[in-house]
Amino acid sequence: MKPHNLQALYTHPGSDGAMPTHSVSSRDMNGLGKKPADTDSPPPHQPSFQPPSIFQEAYLRGILHKPRDILFLFRVVTSVFWSVVRLHCIELPYLIATRFKQSTRQKPATWNWFTSVAFATLRSGAIQVRTMGQLRLIGHGIITFFSFLAWFERRVKISGLIQFEVHLDALLGPERASLSKIRENLKQQGCSAETMNPSERYLESFHPEPKDGRPVLANMPDEVGPMSQGSYILKGEWIEALEDPQDTRPRSTTVVLYFHGGAYTFCSAKSHTHFLAQLVKEIGPGARAFSVDYRLAPENPFPAAIHDAYAAYLYLTDPENPALALGEDSAPHELSVDPRDIVVGGDSAGGNLAAALMHYLAQYVKPAVMPHASLLLSPWTDVTSSVPAAHSEDWFCYCPGPTGTSPTDKSAFLEFKRTNFTSKFLVGDEDLVLNARNALGVDRRWKWYTHLSQHPLTSLAHSSLGSLEGLTNTIVQTASYDRLRDDGRLYAHRAGRENPTQITRIEIYQDMVHVHQLLSILFTSSRIATRNLARFVERSRYLRDEREREQADAAARANAVRESYASVLRKVPIKKNEMPKEPKVVPAFMQTNMVSDRSPEDGVEWVLVEQNGKEMAGDEGLPISVLIRCWPTRVSGDLKEG
């Protein structure tokens, strides 16, 4: 693919459309030369490109206007019809002949008839998606369906259309402070940080090699999506569990900061309202969830979603922060939420974003108090699809696979036959939305892809050893037929190994699929999984309170020792506290049969959950040692190109 005409595309805010003074030569644009170090600081915001045309905008919004999309609808209808016929004429006779003891390639034997029909229909439509227009159309269907289910939820209050303005310069203050030394060293070495012409050393700073056995903080790329003078509007939705006369539990103060799934490219907060309503009710009356409508790719590639997640965190914990400007619709929720009460959660790509936010807070922002728990549902923590499960041929999972390609295999990147979600997340879509990473042809696009796909905030499961330190209690839920199950297993292993003082738990649900928690109308296991999430939140709160109590007791004992020493010096007798100690009460949820045996290798609670909710200690799938070796390593010199 030839690079676009930059003279017509590349403009700078406030300019007359001419090439800016810090532009590079055509030789540098093609990556054949080196640009000297910039003498001035880089502009606070990235240059802008011509916006998508009205037809491209319509396509990105899921309005079909291409002939191949009409064919897509025909393929979906045909595939649904064939799935239902195959189910009744091939699969069910096979199950009857084997007395329901063996499953077919299409479904587990434990599913009932209604579930089999519904899931065959869902799967057959999902596997036909090939373009962004088709993907967004499917997203509209998902949002409509789950919004309809949310109408039937009782004892919940849903406050939609919450929006506030985010000022990016102020938002990135902590990030820039943490990276100031790294960026200054790059500048002193003469490394170009210009997005249109980055040096190889600058790109490598996104995934630095460990030094002296310790991880090095990874640099962050600048945003390349459209912004209006450095500010934008972020939206979200509040869901609150109301009082229930039959629920005698004390009012909960838990707030779940949740990020929806959808490969960073489709769905919205409304597609998860139904699930979050069930979750907050399980946690207890008063529990709330704030679901974020973070900016989507390909319009806003990485790290836009990370910054939105941090902005949402500030909205909860510091609403008067100068990076935010709240609107009137946010007035009822302007009171700050105690960071101690926050739980971060997400599914699929949202699980990646939730885990990335925890890493971002621990390594880049370093707040005084971290959220006490993470709830990760089928997290997408390997965007390169390097682990085996991503290439599974099982028909049970509607999740597409693979979702990306290895960062060292350029030929696979060029010949990718399905929608490359990873590429859209990292560099955007050059046919629909141009930006500084994809407008200069496939070679430059590949360079950005191969380096950003190794960033510890994108492929968290493969980040350098020690980079996941600082996390709090974490639960990962995945399933037997989830193409992202190896992502979750490897991430749980890493998180447990690097945070031994915290609780890390992974639950693998038998005969279940990707993000089955949202399909409560189909699977009993979905409701069990939601209940287990609420139990883990209670458990995490209890452990947090116990730690704080122990710290307070230790401080009191230290103070008593100091007072005792001072009393001896003054020869003043010490009055002893004769108050009897109250017996320690262990809450009911800590006395259940929830498996809590930790693995001696990594300190993780590995749990298999059957469809009736029965739990047993164990793991399934390829050994973790095999998954670790799946990550492509760098070779001497440049990255190999296929």
C-alpha cells in the first residue's frame, strides 16, 4: 500500500493546512533516514488529519451502505438456518445415540435444548463478521437486546447519559511526571519522539528490557485520535442497587468501576446494564456500578481507553480535579467516593482495560490508596493471540480467534484473513480513520503495531517479570470453551506470583463460553459466576479491613511501647487496659465451601466450577510453563519480518 499524500492530509491545529515546521522529509517519512533530536518540546496534542467522510462516518456508526454488507446479512440468515437444521438433524441424533455422554464438535452435552438453539443462532451470526460496519451493526443489536432485558430488572436505579469534560493536558500530569526521566534520556540520546517519524529507540522504549533483573517503566505513546483543543466528553452510566425489605444485609458502600467488552471497537455501557444490575444486587443494597463509555478504536487507538479509564477513576475519587469539568447531570454523584470502596472490573477487552488501569495506577499514577479488588471476566491480556487457546477450532465459542498476530511475523500481519482487532486497537483503520500511525503505508503501520503490541499495558500477560507488582486482590473468571482462557490463566499466574500478599483467584467454568456471565437467560453458571464475584468483593473488603485493623493495632502497640518507655523515665505507673477482648467473628461468606487452597508454585487459587456450582481445586489446559514460552522473543538486530 502506498503512503497517502501527506501535503493534503497532514495539518496542525491553528495552521493554514501547510506542512508544519517540525515536519520531516520524504526520506525520513519512509523510515530510510534519521531525524535529529527536536530542539523544542513536542506539541501538546498530535497533528490532525482530514476527518472521515460522511459515508465513512455512517459506516463507522454501523449504517450499512456497501454491497458486501447486504451479502453479510444474507450469510447471517443462511448460517442461522443451517445451524438450527444441523442441531436437530445431526447433533441431537448423535447425542441420543451416545446417551448424552459425549458432546459433539458443536455443543457440550450438558446444554439444554433451548440453550443449544439460542447459542447456535448467536454463534452463527458472530462468525460472519468481517468489517467495521458489520461489527458496529452487531453491536447495535447487542445493545438493544441487553437494554431490553434491563427493563425487567427490579430494585435497581439506572442513571444514564452521565457525561463530563476531560482536559487531557491536566489528566496526563502524573503520567508525564513518572516518565520525565525516561523521555529526557531519549531526548539527550537524539531519539526522535515525533509521531510521524519515530526513531527505533523511541519505539523500543514502549517495551524496555529489564535492568539488573528489575522491570523498567515503559514509555507511553501520545494519543493520535481526534480531540477538540485537547478536551473531550466522556460518558457513563450509574447503576445502583435499591433497598430490599427481604435483604437484611447492611448497606454496602462498594462502587464497581466497570469497562465493557467488545474488542475495544464496539458495544457500550448500555450493553452491560443488565449484567451490572444483577451484580450490584448480589453485592447488596446500596452497591453501585459506574459503567464507562470509553473512546473506541479505530477512531481512538491506544492509549485513549487507558486515559478514559483514569479519568473515570478521578471522576469517582476526585471530582474537583482540574482535569475534569462536571456537568449538571453529574451533580447527584459529585460527592467523592472513598478509593477504599472501589472495585475495578471488566470483561474481554474491558477486562484488559481494568487490568491495565490497575497497572497504570500502580506504576504511573501511584495513588495513596488503590482499589481493593479487580474483577476480570475472560480478560484479553494477550492481544497478539500467541497462546494456543486463541487458535482453538471449537465451535462452542462465539469469540473470534485469533484476534491479532505475533509482533515478529510481518507476513501473518499482512495476510490476516479475519478482522484484526489488535491492529484496529493499536494503529486504527487506515481505510476509515487516518492518523499518524497508519497514514504512511504498511511498513510504518507494522512498526507501530509490533512495538505497541508488546507494551505492558496491552499484552499484560507477557509483560516483563516484576512489572505486575503493586496489584491488589484479583479474581479471574474464564471458561472451558473460551478462546481467551489461556490469557486469563497466564495473567492470574503472573499476578499471583508477583503479589504474594494479595489474594489471586481464577475460576474456570466447565462447558461455558466467552463472557458467559452476560448470558444469564441461557446458563445457570452465569448466575453462579455473578454470585461468586459478589462473594469475592465481600471477601476482599473483609481482608482489607483486617489488614487496616492489624496496621492500626501495630501502630497502637508501637505507641504504647513509646509511652511505656517514657513512663519508666518519669517513674510514672502505667494504667493497664482491663477491657475484655471480643471474640473474633468470621463472616458467613468466609465460612462457605469456596475453595481457597493456594498453589505452592504461584500462590493462586486455581478453581474448577461445574455447572451446578460445585467447586474443586484444579486447573485445565496446557501447563503454564508452555504458555510462557509461547511469547515470541526478540532476535539479534531488528525484528524478523516473516
